[in-house]
Amino acid sequence: MQNEEAPRRRGAGRYIAYLVMLTLGVGGFLVIRRFGGDLSAPRPADAELLIAGSAKLRLDALMHLLLALAVIIVTARVLAALCVKINQPPVIGEVIAGLMLGPSLLGRIAPSVSAYVLPTAVTPFLGVLAQVGVVLYMFLVGVELDPSRMRDGSSSTPTRNM
């Protein structure tokens, strides 16, 4: 009888811990919303141009964003494929692509190319897209998560008894 109650207590403890984390998250959101409701973001320096601005300026920013995305994706895919050919994980090539396209390499070697492909006006949009990508990636990781393996305490590789 006692052996059957131990797993129930552990399971109940997990639900309580989950409930506490959920309550803290919602409570934190409500506190931030309460005290931060009166705050407003500062206007960017070029906001007057966008507000009064023309469709050409918006179209130009969109084209630069699409160009930047294309350059980033192609470079990352090519270097990831090269890393796979030398028996390295593809993420190593993607990281190297990020370093190559950043100010460390491209910004030093060809600053005019870097300024055209990745202008500072596009940087905030790329940041938002990167955050959306991380959220979608974490969602996919959560979808593939198998909670029964965590409950059982089993690992992904079988163990041998010696």
C-alpha cells in the first residue's frame, strides 16, 4: 500500500509545482501590466519619416528585409551543408554564417556591402523575426517532448547491468 502512494505523491508534487509556476507567471504578468500600463516607448529618431513618410520608404525597408533574410538563409544553409560533409553538426555552420555576416567579418571586410544588405533600419525587424523563430522552435521541441520518459526516469540510451 505504501509503495502505491509514493508515485501518487510524486505525481501530485509535480502538479503542485506546475500550478505554482503557472501562478507565478500569471501573477508576474499582472503586476507588470499594472505598474507598466502608463509607460510608453520612446519614438525612434526616424519615426517622423515613417509617419509622414512615403510608400517608397516602407517598400525600401521591406525589400532590404527580404534581401537580408535571403542572404542569411542561403549563407546558413550552404555552410550547414558544408559542415555536414565534414561530419559536423549543421548548427556549427549556421553559427559560422552568423559570425561571417555580422560586423566582425563582413562589416570589416566590406562595410558598404554590410550596410546595404543589413542596414540598421532593418535590424529591429530581423530581431523580431528571430524571436518568433525561437518561439516556434521551442513549440516544436515541446511537441516532440515525451513526458512519459521523464516520469519513468528512463534515458534515451539503454543501460546495461554488469
